[in-house]
Amino acid sequence: MPEGDTVLQAAKRLHTALAGQVLTRSDLRVPRFATADLTGRTVLDVTARGKHLMTRVEGGLTLHSHLRMDGSWKIYAPGERWRGGPAHQIRAILGNETRTAVGYRLPVVELLRTAEESKAVGHLGPDLLGPDWDPDTALANLFKDPARPLGEALLDQRNLAGIGNVYKSELCFLLRVTPWLPVGDLPPDTAARLPLLAKKLLEANRDRPTRITTGSSHPGEQLYVYGRAPRPCLRCRTPIRKANQGDGSRKRPTYWCPVCQQGPTP
Ligand SMILES: [Zn+2]
């Protein structure tokens, strides 16, 4: 799942490619907006809001897109081969004279009035990488349901926006509690560290192509637990464990060290 930092990087690339330039190509391949034409309009800016991408164009319109599990925006120069996937996976194309942005496998592509953007993203909690970041509100949101497992509460973007499945596992490791610990059982000093730690993790990775939470760029040592089962914990050498957390479509692979992290496990 794209994390807040991935979406932020996508927003920056799109902004660099499109902002300040007039669109000469516009093709939204979703039934509802298939006839919409944005050519002739200048792109004003591209920003990330949580995991949502907002491309604002002249005339008070915003193209809202979401990457969810495996969506992506690729940027191409004229004549460059498009390598983001087969043509039937293309959901949106926006281009000017020097760059073409192609959105692949985007589960959400919709045109909104810029004034009504909050209808699409207003349900999000404070954004870890946004100007509205507010650690106290984020923490209060997390504690609204004290019985909820920490890992699930961290992924719920209504609490705080930007944490995906990788940072969920990594953050729980750094806090030394399992993702199954009920939020209400977090020791107070641990809870107090959580918002700042989450923000530091995302900020440290905002401009990096690979995610690093350990401080080491060696392959296999970039993350403490995510994707590492059953290899030994980098801290105590105990085999890392893996189980799914959440139910139905929200089930996510989750990793932890049974020695370094305290709390219930499945
Ligand atoms: Zn360990």
C-alpha cells in the first residue's frame, strides 16, 4: 500500500512536470468523466492530502486521484516509451508540450470543484506530512476506541493520515509493542512518543526512493521487521514473525519481533 511519503513523492513529481503549464492533452479513462476535457487549462499545483493526490487546474477544478494498493503516476518525455503497465490499466493522461503524466491502475479518478475538495478528503485525520499536522488531535483520535488493536488504529486514515502497512509494522517495533496491543493499553510515555516518531519516520523518507527506518541502507537491513519474517531480528536475533491483521478486504500482512515487542499476538 502506498504510504504518505510515496504519495508525497508522486505529488512532487507531478507538480514539477505539470504546474504552471497549459495542458495540451487530457484523457480521463473512467466512465463518469470520459468526456471531460481539461486541455487549454493551466495546472496550478499538485499536492498530497494523506494518500490522496489533488491536481488543481485553472477554472476551479481539481482532479482527485488515489493510488490505493498498486496505482501509480508515471511521467514521460516526448517520444519516451510508456512502461507503467498495459494500456488497459491507464486511467488518466495529462500532458503538456514537454511532459506527459500517465496514471496507471488508479482506483479513484474524479473531477471535483476545488472548493469542494474537502468532500473527498474531509474525513481524514491530521496529515503527518501536511500543513495541518496536529499531534494532539492525532493522539486523541487514536484513543477514541481504546479496545482497538494499535496496528488497525494506525492504518485508519480518519485518525491520522499517512501511515501505510510498512510504517505500521515498523512503528510498532520502534514503540516496542505488538500491533495487537489495544490502544488503551499503551504505556503513557510510549503513547506520548508515537506522533513525533511517526512524523520523523515519514519525514526521513519523504525524498528517498527506498524506505529506511533503521538508518542502514544495506539490503535486508533497511527495515526492522516489515517483510523480514522469518529472518532474525536486527536487535535480538529472534526470528521475525508474520500474521495477517484486520478482517475481510482490510486484512494486511503484519510483522513483529516476539521478544522486542510486548503485547498480545495472534
Ligand atoms: Zn527482537
